[in-house]
Amino acid sequence: MDEFMLIFRHEDGKKVASPEQIQVWMKQTMDWIGGIAAQNKFVGGNGLPFEEAKVVHHKKVVTNGPFGDIKETIGGYVIVKANSLEEAVEFAKGSPVLQGEGNTVEVRKIAKGDGIH
């Protein structure tokens, strides 16, 4: 069984939800993760807030950011165990992140001892 990272991409980080809507999404997310955990296939994950971030560029130039006012920000990730990429994609399809128009979940296999591709 392999591990896959589900990367949550938000099309527009400027859109701020109400505290009530955030609570609804958090419950939906916890329920979704609970369903994966019940199958013993949840490994871990975290949200990635926009504050206090830096970007290191080519030639070691450091800038502030990324910020929520840019297109397509990464909001977090979850790592799951799956027998195939297709099974990991099925987990991704259930993510509440997809309720946001333009949002996506990128599914990537984690390289473990088989080299970086």
C-alpha cells in the first residue's frame, strides 16, 4: 500500500467565509477524515495558514508570502494510504474543499525509497 498526498488548492484566497461557514466546513472536513480513518487509511495532515509565510526563490532571494490575494493558494494537505492512485482519487472526491468554485484537490504519490521522479 502506498501513501498519497491530497493537496488542497483554493482558486481565490481573498474570499473570506463567515465564522459560521468555517465551522460547517471544519465539521464536514473532520467527518470526511473520520471516514478515511475508519478504514485505517488516514496518515495525517494540516492546514496551511497564509500568515507568517516566506517564499525562497532561485538564488536564495526571500520574499514575504504567499498571500491570500494571489490566485490558487494552497490551503492544506492530507496524507492517506491507498492501494492505487485511483483509490486516492476517490478519497479526494469526497473532500469538502471541492465545494468552493474553482477549488481543486491534487493527488500525488509520495516517493518512499523509490527515488525522486
